[in-house]
Amino acid sequence: MFKLVTHNRHKFEEIRKIVPDLEMLDMEYPEIQADTLEEVVEFSLNYLSDRIDGDFIIDDSGLFIEALNGFPGVYSAYVFRTIGNDGILALLRGVENRRAYFKTVIGIRFQGVNYKLVGICHGIIAEEPRGTNGFGYDPIFIPEGFEKTFAEMSTEEKNRISHRGKAVRKLAAFMDRFYPR
Ligand code: ITT
């Protein structure tokens, strides 16, 4: 069974819907400042490999807003804690271009080697928060082709189209290859 290292239970629940053979290892780890999620994941995998026995997985995600040149991006966790969804909406007040995307990079440490799997979901930032499902920026993100925010969808609906859902389906394929059932 793979361990997912996270202190975000929502993430774990989303991933477990697609990959049931997963255990949550609730552990905080430092995230370096870097320009890309891939660099952050690479550093975290190496950092954690000295502290965890055996194979494990991490998920680093971010929201990239076009009119803000990709902000909050790699700083999404800090920005969510500080200004939150209301702060993002305030930054975008009166801004016509609402395009944004979510990106997930799943990092896998498997038999001493690092792997990265990526998933992206394009959409727009809503005018006001809507919905109570999900977590984080879900109430202000409307995926392409939908009217609803992620927070107005069930976990299954979100997983079908989300950044994380896409990355985790690649993870499921990876596991099937290395752990055939
Ligand atoms: P870890 O312990 O796994 O690092 P975290 O919540 O810090 O948990 P991230 O750094 O990956 O996770 O997430 C960055 C921010 O983006 C954080 O505030 C999340 O709430 C938010 N976020 C991540 N995935 C999201 C999703 O699918 N929908 C909405 N917000 C999301």
C-alpha cells in the first residue's frame, strides 16, 4: 500500500476515490520557494526520502490566474491562508479576463527513484464564491464547459475533470504497471 504524505484530508479523500490502496501519512514538510511545482515536488521527495521508510507519494497543487501572471501559483497554500478566496476575488474585481487553471504535480518515490505526474484543469474565476463541497479555492473556480464551481460538484464529478483526477488516473496506471493485481 502506498503512503500519501499530506496534512490535507480532502486531498487524501479525493485521491482515494480513484486509488483505494492508499494510506494517509499526516506529516508536515517544508516547501521550498521555487518557480515551478515540479521543482518544489523534487525537493520535497528528496527531503522526505531521508525521513520515510519505503515508497510514498506527495501531491503539490496550485491555482494559476492569467490576469495575475500566474499568481498565486506555487504560493497557493500561503495565499489561501493569508488572503483566501475573498482576497483573490478582490484582486480580480473589475478584471475581465478571468481565465485560470489548476495544476497538480504528483510526486512518487518508488524504489529510490523520483517520478512526477501532472494534471491540469482550465477554467475561470467566478464573480463570487459558490458551493460548500471540496476545499481551498473550489468555491471560486468554474471548470471549462461548466456553469458550476468545483464546490458545487460531488467529489466524483470533480474527479472526472479536475487537475488532481487527471494526475491520479496516471498514478493508477503507474501502480497497475508496478503492482499488478
Ligand atoms: P499538503 O499537506 O499536501 O501540502 P496543502 O493543502 O498545503 O496540503 P498544496 O500546497 O498542494 O496543499 O495546495 C496549495 C493550495 O491550493 C492550498 O491552499 C489548497 O487548499 C489549494 N488547493 C489544492 N488543491 C485544490 C483543489 O483541488 N481545489 C481547490 N483548492 C486546492
